[in-house]
Amino acid sequence: MNIKVFKLVSFILLLQIFSVNYLFGLELEQILEEIKNLPIEKINFNLSEKEKLKAIQIFVLPKTQKELEEQMITWKNSGINTLILRVFHNEGDRYHFFIESPLKKGVYFKTKHAPVISDTLGYFIPLAKSYGFKVYAWMTTRYADFNDDLEKVVAYSPNKKIYYNAKGINILSENVQQYLNSLFADLANYPVDGILLQDDLFLRYNEGLDKDTFSKFKHETGINVSPQKLYITNGEENHIKYSEEFWIWRGWKSKKIAEFVGDLKKNLKKINPSLNIVVNLTYEAISHPKGALAWLAHDIEQLKNVSDYFSLMAYHRQIMEELKIDRETSFLYLADMVKKCIQKFPEEPQRILFKLQIKDWKTNEPISDAELLELIKYTKDLDKLSIAIVPYPPEPSPKILKSFFSRI
């Protein structure tokens, strides 16, 4: 059943029950009991659906407001309705507006929980809203390592058989989660329409192997694991196999990540009720779910009911390199991903924000219009999903912008 029809029928049935029972003077408890016995799986009073996003993801803002407003006019005329702005700064990143700052890392919004480079978000929102755009703040999680007292990610090398600290903070730690909730609460105080969680919300196959996490896992599952029980090397340095316990371990971790996202969303919506949460996922989340679970502890099924949108990084040049395939095969791969997205979310396919790259990550060169138009030709059902083009800059041609966004 179409979700709009389903919700409308649910609502009408409820009205009928209340009106009929009111006439006969039944008690509230009896009315509620009848509602529970309705032949409908779930009653939903929320008749709204997720909006289809037509977005551009902004890595760096231009030098002047004049340049920015000129870009906004172009974007608006092309059909874009959402601007996703980077609000974190890692060492080596370019600064918004090309400002100079003594800070090597920090954020672009007001907070007491991280170094503040500038309140760029506070400036950006009213300007973007004046042109009718929705604004999504793009924020880091695991790499928000602005507090040296927070627990680091503990990793293990199956080959060298040693533990070491990996990059970032341990997202399974209660202290880290409390810190991130406080940091994101300051972000939610802005009138943003949503927050895109950076693609660092993951744990690789050999990460998150600290004593506290082992202890929690044993407490909840009754299973006692160790690196020796998770990885099978057989003396082969470059070939690691996974045990049965490994898959239970990874499933538990993916569940914990989903629980964190759910708790974060719940807390932030208390501050900003209309806020949407978007989780960044790699292309394997749709095309190779078992691989996504093994490599990153990502499981879209676990996240399905806690995240409002899913930002799927469907970068064809990256896919070509990683899978050793040619361009045409990568386009067919994307077309199959679009099909799987629609199958995964048949009622609300627009919850998938399908992100397409317009720049080569290695050469930093813009991808040609001809190549992007060919990509569009192969992905015929893309109009059913939300779309984002990544990144700005460079500025895609008006022809490309309209080709992407006029069809959705």
C-alpha cells in the first residue's frame, strides 16, 4: 500500500472509532483497546513524508559574499533546494572564505566543546534561507578529537599481533558519546534543517578492541571474544579470514552505532524538533552489505528506523579505482545501486541521498560534462531518490546542474 494512502486510512479509521464510541459513551480505555485491535500493523499520526532533497555539498565557501550570492542564484535557478555546509575543520583543510586562523582544527559554529574558528554557520544560515534553501550542517563525529582526555580508538593488527591507537575517538565509549551529544546540541541550537554525520562514524574490522568494549559485549551476549577468536590468519600476512564470532561481534557493533545515532537524534530533536539526521554511508552499504558490516560496522537495516536520511557515497571514479572496473561498468554499477535503493525503501526512496562526484579525488580535476551526462543517461531511475552533487568547489556547469536536478 502506498504510504500516503496507508497513513490517510489509518487516520480516518481512528476518527471513525473515536466518533462512534463517543456517541455510545465508551470509556477511553475501551477506545484505546479497539485501536490496538485494528487490522493495521502500525498507526501513524505523522502524515508528512520526507522531502526529496536536491543538494550541493559545500566544502569551501568563496572569498566574498558577492561570489556566494551569485552561486546561490545559480543553484536556485538550477532547482537545488538544499545546501550542505561543512562546519568542521581538520588539519590541512581549506578555510571557509579563505580566512587565516591560528587554529589547525575546530568548528564553524559557537560551542564551548571545541575550538571555534569562526561562526560561519551563523552567518550562512540567514543568507541561504533568504534564497529559499534548506541548510544542513555537515559535522564530524569520530574525528571530533578536540578533547585530549577522551578515549581513543583501540585497534589490533592480526598480523603483528599488537594493539595500537587508531585515529579518532572511541564512538562506543559512554564518555565520548556524552561529549558528542553536548557538541551536537550546540549545533542543533542553530535553525538548521538537518545534520549530516560525516563518514567517520565507523569502526574498521580491527578497531574497537578495547577492554571496556569487550566487557560490554560479553555482558550483553554472554560471548567472550579476543583477537585470537575473531581473526584467522593461518600465517598468511595479507589474507585474513573471519570467524563465526567475528560476525556476531560486528553485528553487535553496528547495533551500538545505530543506538548512538538514535539517542543523538532523540536528544537533538528536543532542541530542534524539525531537525533531520543524515548518516553518511559508503556505497557498499547498498551494493555489498556484508562487506560494509565487516569493514566498517555499517548495517543499513540497523539504521533504517533511526536515521531520517541516508547519504550514499556513490562516487563512480572511486568505485572504478577500488573495484578495478571501467567507466561504463561503473555506471552500470550505479544503476544497479539505484535499483537496490528503491527496493530497500519502496515507500520512501527519497530517504536515500544519492551522492555523485563531480571532481576526481586524486587529480583534483573537475569531471567533464560529457562524462557526467553519460552517468545521468545510465541512471534512469535516479529521479526517485534525493540527489547531492559533491563537492563545491568546483562549480559545475549550469547544463550539468539542470540535467541533474530538473528531472527530480
